[in-house]
Amino acid sequence: MTEQDRPPGPGAAPGDPRSAAGPASAPPPPPSAGQGVGAPAQVPWSAPPVGVPAVGPAAGELAIKRSLVRCMLATVLSFGVYSFWWFYQYRRRVSAELGKADDAGLHTAGLLVPFLNYYIIYLLWNDISDARVRVGLSDVPAVAYVIGSIFVAPIFYGIVNAELNEYWDRRTGGRAIEAPWTAGEKLATLLPPAAFVGFLLLLVVIAELAASS
């Protein structure tokens, strides 16, 4: 049987010479938007190694960054109480990112113990460094930053805060945004000054009662 004697392929009109050649191959897909012919393909953001979630379970939402100005103002207004809240939140998040045990409460309480607090800070700085390296960012010189935090705490805490925000940007593919003020954050910021003002008012009342008696 010659090629002309073969029956037409499915869906082809009788007598169509192309019917014997089988289905035509699909044309190549057009280049994506913003990518011309011959332009290098855009490399997508690479996920961390196997075992690390795409977005940490402790991170939850993508709004997980906090600016340095926000943290510094809240720390001053709260007489330093906010820094403990900040430490607890990010100790918990970074532990989840690295798959470590959630011991954020113990670490935060350890900040109250002299000398032990610097070791605890070192552990967090070192874990932030490990997390950054996993996503292709530079490491954090943890020992040097802890030594710097002893003498010039605001500067070195500010540097680490910026590098942590950079990590969340890379970790979420640029989708991380400024976190809203949560109820816990407001409480940690506003309760200490409110308690201080209330204490002063109580002293005034006691003084007035003592003077009038």
C-alpha cells in the first residue's frame, strides 16, 4: 500500500496529503512578558533545602518585618520592655525556620540573668546567620555583634534587625511587608508607661492623704 492509498488520519479531510503525516507537533510557547527572543530566562527564587518550609510555620503571615525606627521608639517608650517582646517573637520564628525546638520562653527569661544574656543573644544572632546562609545571603558575625551589643547596643541591634528583615524578603520572594501592630505588641509598648504614670499618681494621692491627716 502506497502513501497515497493510506486512509486519512483522524480529523483530516479526505484527500489532504498532510493527513498521512500524523498530528502536527505543537508550536513552541511564546516568550514570557518582558523577555524578548534571545534574552536570558529569569531564574526564580530558589527554595531553601529540603526540610525547611516555604514560609516558616511560626511566621504564618507574610507581614513579618518591623522597621528599626518602630522598634527603637517602642523600646524607649516601654522602658526596654518591648525588647523582650521582640526577642521572644523572633527567637520563636527563627527556631521554627531552622527546625529547632521552641524554647523562646526560656531564652527570653534568660535575658534577665547577667552574662547568660550575652550567650543567649549570641545563639539568636548565630541562628539568624545560619538562616541567611541557607537562602544565599551573607552571614552575621555573631561573636563580633554580641561584643558590639555590649558597648553600642542600639547600633548592633539595628544592624541585626535590618539583616533579619532582608532575610524575610529573600525567604518570601519579596512578599514580606511591615507587620501590623498586634495586640501583644501594643501591650508591651504601652503598658509599662501606663503603669509608671499610674504609680506616680498613686504616690501623689498618698502624699496628699499624708499631708491632710
